Amino acid sequence: MVRVERRGKHQLAVLDDGSTLHVHFRMTGDWAMSQRGEALPRFARFVLDLESGASVVLADPRALSTVELLAPGSTPSTQLGPDAVSPEFDAAHLARALARRTIPIKPALLDQRVVAGIGNIYAAEALWLAAIDPRVPASRLRTRDLQRVVRAVNRVLSRGRDGSGRYASSGSARLNVYDREGKRCTRCGTAIARITQSARSTYWCPGCQVNPVLPEARP
Ligand SMILES: [Zn+2]
């Protein structure tokens, strides 16, 4: 194995012959280490035997993870955006990735082709922190709005990432909007609302999360 690159819940391992192993962990997948000849861990789905005698095992209770072997030079079936905590995730990248997207900004942040590693909770929390309405069409946001989004994503992820380097599904960090429908916004006191976008719940504050594209929308 030459190098391993992580993008959100995806991992790209470049092998000696130039081929790439693309692993998507989904909900419950993770690596476990083992020695050759040992009994495999429970829920082992995929085993990679290394020359050292160690084995890397993909364990996944729900068996939702996917493993794809890519020939040298080919790209993953899922085009992956940069990892949300990498320097490549910036306003310029977002502007390019969202230029022709008519979908709202909230589902756009969940699209792994735009950016890898932002889940439903953190997308809602980041847009609250950036004070941006989750329904704004992604392509309408200007550079300064996108800079606010990037800064907010970095802040919520740095608070919520667990020690193993993966994203905690629910961090110990205090949530400002997620799962708080009807409760008061900690910033402006308005009741938190819940809407459905792309079949996922979006929690947001109609009081202080504004549409930055419309100047009259700011209270
Ligand atoms: Zn508010």
C-alpha cells in the first residue's frame, strides 16, 4: 500500500500496482486489525492481507459498506468532493461545485460530490452558525456567503469530530438547531422550525437564518 487518503466516510487506498481501493463506510463500517490465521472479528466483511502478516478487516454490523477496486488511472464511481476539514474545501471550491446546482444549500452540503464528510446534523448546525437560510438555492450564494459557510463547517466539525478522526454521529457538543423543533433559538429566541429537504429533516431558525441573496430578508 502506497498511501491512504480519507474523504469523509470514504477512504481511498492507493496500492503498489497503482490500483486504488475505494471504501465507503456508510453507517457502521470501520477497520479492525487482525493477524493472519486469527479468527476474524465479528461482522468481518472484507479482509486485506498485508505482506507483514497483519490483516486489515472491514467490520460492519449492518453490511452497508462498499468496497470498489479501481484500475490504475480510473476514478471512483462516486465522484468525491474534498474532505470537509481539508484545505481544499474553501469558498472557491464551493463556488465551482455549486455553480450550476439549483438545489438548496442544505442538501448541497450533504452531496458527497460537493464535499465529503458533512452529515445531516452538522449541515444544519453549520448553516445556523453561518446564519444562512437552508432553502437558498446553492448557486445563488456569493463568495462572502460561501466563506461564512466554510468557516461554520470547520467550526462545527472541529467541535464534533471524535477522537478516532471519524465524525461522531451525535457529538457531545451542544446542538443549536438539530432536533430542537419548537424550542427557542439560542441566538434570537424564535421557535426552531423543521422542514423536509431531499427526504431529510432540516432544523433551522426562521428568525435569524436569512436569505443573503435578498437584501430585504435581513431582519
Ligand atoms: Zn434564531
